Amino acid sequence: MWPVVYTVDRTGARRVPEPELAAASRSVIEARTIAGREA
């Protein structure tokens, strides 16, 4: 279950797709795990 995330700039709003959110969260978790920090 992912939150609904929108990005907004001067051209308008865009809903961030779930696969993009999943990839971003995996990247953060992997980086924090490698660094030995809580994910």
C-alpha cells in the first residue's frame, strides 16, 4: 500500500505511478542498509 504522491511544477500536477514509488523506496532502503543505518 503506497501513498498517493503528486509532483507539481509550473506545467501542472502529475501523479507519481506506484512502480516509480516502489523503485524509489527500494533505492532508499538499499542505500541505508549498505550504510548500516535503519531503513
